[in-house]
Amino acid sequence: MLNSNLPESELLKTVLKPLLQDFQYWFGRSLALLETESIDFLTSKEQLDLLERVKQAKQEVSVAQIMFEATGEQVGIEMSALMPWHQLVTECWKVAMRLRLQHPTNWDENEKPK
């Protein structure tokens, strides 16, 4: 559990910085999946739409990271900006999980498509 006695700037570094890194990681994995796999339970339009939304969100997170670093890690991000990223990551997880369940032999122990 986080120490509630941390100064606000330390709390931002402790929580926001790794959160932004996590978003980058998961959006990167989602991009790799959507760009390399044909997902049979999505139409090509749905897959392209999801891919474009992930690309856009990844760019937004990059901008947020740049701004966070440029301000000396002293500026937070509104929850209204974070929530759509969280919802998109969750949507991507669901797609990946369904794909993996439908095609378990296409995945290795590191969860990367073969």
C-alpha cells in the first residue's frame, strides 16, 4: 500500500510514472497483436478501428509522458484522461484473451503469437 504521508510530487512519481509506462507497454503489445494477427471474431473494420484507437491512445500517452518529464514530474493527469486509456487496455486484454482461448496452440509460454 502507498504511504499516504508521501509528498504529492513523490506520489506522482510513485504512481503516475509507472502507470504511464504500463499503458505504453500494453498499447505496444496490443499494436503488435492487431498488426500481425487476423482476429476471426472481429470484422476487418472492427480490427482496424481498434488498431487506430490503440495508435491514438499510445500517442496520447507519449505526449503525457513528455509533459510529465518536462515539468520535472510535478504535474498530474486528470482521471478523465486516464479512464479512456484504461478502458481501451481492458478492451484489448479481452480481445487477446479470447484469441488465446480460441487458438491456444498459436501461443508460447511468453504469450507471444507464433
